[in-house]
Amino acid sequence: MSRYVEPSAVHGRTVIRNVIVVDPVEGSAMSGADVVVDAGRIVSVASATDAGAGAQVIEGRGRFLVPGFMDMHMHALNTPDDVDGTYALMLANGVVGFRQMSGSRDLLTARREDRLPRPTGAPALMATAGDLLTPLNASRVEDAVRTVREQHRDGADFVKAAMTTARTFMAALGEANRLGIRFGGHLPPDLDPRDAARGGTWSIEHLGPGVTVFAAASTREADVRAAHTAGRMPPLPKVRLPGTERLVRRLIRGVVTNPATRTSEQEAQAYELADGTYDQDKAEELAALFVEHGTWQCPTLIRVHTQQFGDAPEHTADPRRRYMHPGDLRTWDRSAKKFATLPDTTRRALRGHWTAQLRMTKTFADAGVPMVAGSDACGAAGVIPGFALHDEFDLLAEAGLDPLTILRTATSGAARFLGEEGAFGRVAPGLPADLVLLDEDPLLDHTALHTIAGVMRDGAWWSRAELDAVLERIAAAPGAH
């Protein structure tokens, strides 16, 4: 059950009649289609279909049917006992699945034992990591290797590096390759991203973060890398004692609300140096290397923007804050006040780097670097679950990506990314009945992705009016994280 989402009145055998089915793989559209679903799967996609006696009918009236959206960078299960509000916002925004970017042994055990919460309309957990690689479990090469082995044993789908050095990152990557488990995350500041790609890194999050990737596109690469230091993290204990993991997670949460609040003057100088010595040819060479080695990018531009414009009214006065848990808002507001105390030179460097990040995103997209959409919602200041993926669509468009590419980042691209191409991400027989009905054509303009007329999750249907009612219930008792 859910505090916010009423059970669907339309489920079981259903036909969505007279829709335009959009195929993100082919970039094509099929008009006048009837889509029949039953038992949570798509049965057929054809013209003038007889769904059979007793089938319920959803009138499409020439609207556009696309696969449900996937958020490939989230932390929804950071609060596993209180996901209801977050999941409800995801449903209302057509987000039917996600990749959990921070896990634990407890989370992996709960998934294995089928004990994870599943309120009405809940999205699918598509993949999860175990504990982040930090100085707690990866301070030395042997520690990093052992942690990768433990997570592989515990059933993690991938291993995420968060706070490592080049040496421990590459050691962990090598062990992950040996075991056949995917590895990616944050590149450490002393690592050349070309080495990460050649070593088989699966995904790079947040365009780095920092200037790690941008150093490789600078005419003064060595100087940029030397100038950049890791953020001033709180001291983390390197000895595992009872309760240590819980303490470390709490410390990390306090920083990740907005890591930009800890930007040093030296780091700010590194941003300005990298941006002022940008070389397009070097950027394109880096992009070609990512293509060659299949190194995926998850830019999370909405997360980047809320960090680097941490006290901007568009975030601090966002009307969608009314859906968020009051405790989260208090944390966000404290972070915004801290951001406002940064020196003007540091704030200028952070603002200026935004243009460079859009340019790099476009360069990667133009080169065919594989890319997925993610929001980094649940813990990040100013990032509203569900809505944030739509913010990401807008920012990808601002970077210059075309509508079809944007659609793919959250649908068929996510399937490729997870190694499940053909298992979801299209509207086709045999695939999950996770669908979004749009009023406008997403192949013409990415803003059509915002025009949701209804959402089908696992074969159950919620109309626009029902989704609006969900939002009203959340606003009346804010509980999203």
C-alpha cells in the first residue's frame, strides 16, 4: 500500500487504443496503433486490435506512447523504510525504474530476500551497488580489492567508487574486471580519465566529477591536474568498528548535500585554468576514446547545476519543494546558506564552469559517447525526485542534444547500459507494460516528455487526473526524500 497512490482501477487485460507508438531505437512512430497489455506485459502492438471480451480500454486519441522513463543515478533506497513519497513522485513523472547508486550489505540482503518496500506504483530497482568505495573500505590497494570481492559475493550489480585514489581505483577496477562485475562512479582527481577508459570503467558520473575529465581537454593538462585537489572531506575512520559504517554514511550524507560548499580556492583556480585552456581537438580525442572503450557517461546536469548555483532562487524557492520532507528542506537550506559564504572568486569559477560542462556534454553526444539520464535525487540539495529527471531532459537540451537522443537516454539507452537491450526500453510485445502516454510528439521537441497524459506501471494505469491527485496528497503531507 501507499500513503499517496491509490490502487489503479485499470489493470489486467487492457488496450490503449489509437495511439502513436514511438520507438526510441529506430526513431520512428507508428500511428493508429492499439497496444494490448496483460499480466504486466505488452501482448501486442497492431492496428485495430480486438483485445477480447472484458478488456478495459484507455482511449489514446492520437497521443504518443513511449516506454517509461529510467533514472540511472538515484539514491531512493538511502531511506529504505520511507520511500513512499519519493516513489509516488517518480510515478507521477513517468519514472518506472532506477539505478540505486549507494547501497550496503543490508540492502543487498533485503533485495535477495525480497524484503524491499514496494508501495503501490513503486518503480523497479534495476541495479544497485554495495557500499561506496571510500577510505573506510578502500584506503589501500588490498582493501579496495577485498571490498570488490565482498560486493561481488554479496550480489551487487556493480561497484561504485566515491572517494579513491588513482592507485586504489585502478586496483579495484582490475579486480572487478577479473570477477566480471561492472565498475564505475567518481574518478579521483589524480587519475587520467583515459586510463580509466582503457581499463574498462563502465560509467563516469557527473562528468568526472570536478575537473578530472576537463583536465584531459586542456592544453595545460598537467598544470590543471596538479592544481586540483580532492574536496576537504571530514576525516573518515580507517578501522572497522561496530557502527563505523553507519557513522561514515552520516558523514558522507552531510557532504553530498552539496559538495560545492567545500570548494577550496585552489580547486576554484583549477576550474578556471581548465576552462581557460580548453582544447576542442583534445576533447574530441577523449570522446573518441570513450566511444572506443564503451565508457558510458551519466552527466546528472541537474545535480551539477544545483551544486554550482547552490543559493540560486530557482532552487531555493522552487515551488516543488512543497513535496519534500521538512527535515530535508532544513538540510538544504543550511547548505544554501553555507554556499552563500563562499568567496566571490570561488562562486564565479563554479558558475563559469557550467558553460564548459554543457560544451563537454555536447561534444560527447556528437561523438556518440554512450549516455544515460540520471538525477542524483534523494540527498542532493535542490533535486526533486521524479521532477528532476525532467529537469535533466531540459538541461540536456540546453547542452544541444536533440529530442531523440534525450528520449533514448532514459529508455532504450538505459536498457543498453544495463546489458538488457531488448528486455525493456521499447513499446513491443513481450516487454514490460511500463509506459508513458504523452500529449505531444517527443521526436519533435524534448518538452513533449513533460506532457504526461497517463502512466502505466507493471500493467496498472493512472490517468493525468489521478496523478495530479497523487501530487496533491504529497503536498498535503510532504514525505519525499
